[in-house]
Amino acid sequence: DTAVSQTPKYLVTQMGNDKSIKCEQNLGHDTMYWYKQDSKKFLKIMFSYNNKELIINETVPNRFSPKSPDKAHLNLHINSLELGDSAVYFCASSHGGPYDTQYFGPGTRLTVL
Amino acid sequence: AQKVTQAQTEISVVEKEDVTLDCVYETRDTTYYLFWYKQPPSGELVFLIRRNSFDEQNEISGRYSWNFQKSTSSFNFTITASQVVDSAVYFCALKGNFNKFYFGSGTKLNVKP
């Protein structure tokens, strides 16, 4: 059974389009995250939700909007895509407690043309 | 400030050699957690180990071992008798009092047959 899943795995789109990436976890975790991994493999946190409430919101353009319909899902919507948005986006989840380990989804490779 | 430094950008070894990946961290938190993740060429991020700041015991798991030294703020990872399947990017990460993980820039390990 997949613990943290993301769809789609690959996303190729034109500049200016709007797209969404979906994430679901079946681990019963309370906290979910979105990370961006650039071409140099650097991992940067974007957002974190705990029980559907936004708790981390890094310096990310307003074009990026996370949505958590329930604690098992955290979707990422991106408006007006730009070339610089091309990256791999990882969803992760954790219990959110002191003994916290993040488990990552397989990643979504976004290519903006 | 929280920071993780992986000074080795890329390491190449021949199969069966031992290799150590360095990780140095900075934090003002008295309680914190350190992690290692593996990212193979397929792209997913795989959790390897978590270590609590109050537990300085070294850990061994098969060919993997971890050396945690608070005095030098280091959490190094050694692979004994490396294999080609160990080729990956390895990330060290730090979690402090808040729900935020800080990742190092990663070390790419190439194990040649």
C-alpha cells in the first residue's frame, strides 16, 4: 500500500497555465508538507498543514496556494506558471509530534515550457 | 538559526570501499532531531534514520552506521563495503522545536563497480 501518493508524477505545461498537484497519505498523520526540489537537488519547504490548518508558509509567491480538504489530503495549486517553477515537488507527511519523521511521496516533476 | 551543512557535494568510490558522508548542523534548540534520507536515481526520498539530541549512541544497521557527536555538532553516516545500489543523493536534515525540517544540500554518492 502506498503511504504518501502524489498525482500526477509528471506534469508538462505551458507558461501562464494553472495546474494542480494532489497529495494523499494513508498513514494517519496530522501534518502534511510541500517541498520544492530544484535542479541542484536543494530541498526547500514551501508549506505545512496540521489538521487542515496552515502552520508553515515560507516565502513563496502568491501564485502557489495549498488546500487541505481534510488531514489526509494536501493539494497544491499553481496559477500563472512561470519557467522558474520547473522543479520536482514533493509532498510529505508526519505525526507532527516530538518524535517526528517525515515520509515523502514519490514527487511530481513539473516542467514549464 | 538552524542550518545543516553537507560539505561534500559528490563522492565517488569503487564497490566494496567504505565511505563516510559528513553532516554538520547548527541549532540553538536544546532538543532537536537529526535525520538521514536517501534519494536514489529513481527520485523518491527514503527515510533512513532519526536520532534524538539526547541520545548520542551510535547506531548500526547492516552496512550502515551513524556517528552522532554533539561536541562537534556532527552526524556522520558511514556505508561499509559499498555497493552499486548505494549510489544516490543522501540528505541530512535537522528538526528543532517547531515542525520545520532543515535539509542539507545533499551529497551525491557514486559507487562504481
